[in-house]
Amino acid sequence: MLKTLLLLGVGNAALAVNRAAADSYATVYGTTRQPEKCPYLLEQRITPILCDAISPESLGKIREIATDSHVVASFPPDEVSDSLLSETVSMASKIVYISSTGVYGGISGIIDETSPVDSGNPATTARLRAEHTWQGRGAIVLRAPALYDTNYGLHRSLLAGKFRLPGDGTRYSSRIHLDDLATIVLKALLLAPRGSTYVVGDETPCPQIEVVQWLCDRLRLELPASIPIEQAHITQQGDRQINPRKVLSDLGISLRFPSYRDGFEHCIREYDRAGEAAMEA
């Protein structure tokens, strides 16, 4: 019998997992705190679980659904929900917790599963506590870098004129297309050992200026203005090259978009097609 999939928090990552899961599960459930989001979840064939507040009734329902099921947690840490929900779903068959490579903080260079986290950095504390909480319940932790797809990511920020280049752009960054992340999540639910940790990303880390220059050339945009590195968002201040070799090898995965060129070219074509369809409608 097909298992149930429970998505704790239905943001971009969880929606990508739902799309990739297709008919792999008999039922997909998703939690939300926003009643107005329920019709949209139903359109995506996700049965909504409204959790306006973590009450005994909602926790009981989540516990019942999670037992012997697959669970994906992808909400930001908030110091309360991680503890409550990880205990509630502890009887799940498998759990994946989607974390962030932000836990490496100011550590630079090539990052893999042997790299130390930046535990002394206040910006990483909440995420590391959440990882520890989920892993204590047997969850598989996937540390992901910048995420993107057709409707979300650096290309959309550039098109909207919102992106500013951190410093001189020579710091390295990594990213992963949401479709590839979803594939890794689903394979991890099937194959990864309970309690394991992996870093995930595409196979082409590069200086920030390289991907920005490529996108601006492709989109016929001027290069964005630069800002001092200390004024950039914390997620843009790193200088890391994520090495995903272990997760790809262990789970037998070939990325659909192994480089930013593959991924963003696909996004741009999809974006253009959507615009043409809207004009014809």
C-alpha cells in the first residue's frame, strides 16, 4: 500500500516535493496556519491541516496521520514548533528535515559532510538547535543552499530590480533547483539512514559575480549596483562551495540541473512560455 506523505509547512520546497511525488503516495497532507491558503493546497492535491495554534486536537490529528508515514519538515525554526512537532511525528516511518547551509556561517571554502558548523555564530544558533531536535527523533537532515525555480530566485530578483551585488562578487555561492532538491528529499525518504546529515547543492559552485553576469547577459539587463558586504542579507555574506558528491552517490542521483546555467536557462524558457500563454489568453 502506498504511504501517506505529510508536509509540515507548505512553502516552495514542500510544493516542489509534492509535485515530484506525483502518484507515489496515496494521500498528501500539508499543515498551514493560514485558512485562506487551504483552497490553493486543495488545488495542488494536498489535504490541508489547519494549525492556527498548536493545540492538543491538531497535534493529535498530526500524530495519527504521521504514524508509519513519510514526513517532510521545511518550516523556519521558531524555538517552539520544532520540539512539539518532532515529538508528535516521531512514529513516522521516515522524516526529512530541510535545513540550510547557513549553519556554516562564516566558515569558507569547500563544504561537505565532514566540515564543522559555525556553532559560535548567533545567526546559526536557532537552525542548529532545530537540527538537533529533529535528528533526536531520527530525522534525516538535508542542508540546502539558495533555492530557485521558475517563479522564485536570483533571476526574479534581478528582473524586479531588487538584487544588489554583495561586495565585489568574488565570494563563492552554491544553489540548487527546487526540482532537484525534491528528488533528493524523496530518495532520502526511501534510502537514507535515519539520523543522517547531508549537504545538498548543484555541482557548479561559483563566484557570485559569475552567475549574476551570466543572468544579466541572458536577460539583457545591466549589472546591478554593489553594496558593502556587511550590508548584504546574512544569506548572501557567505563564501562557500557546497560539495554534494556524497548525497548524490549514496542515493544514486543524477541532477537534472547540475549547473546554474542548466537550471536558470530552464527557468527563463518556462517564464517566457508562461508570458506568451498569458498574452494569448
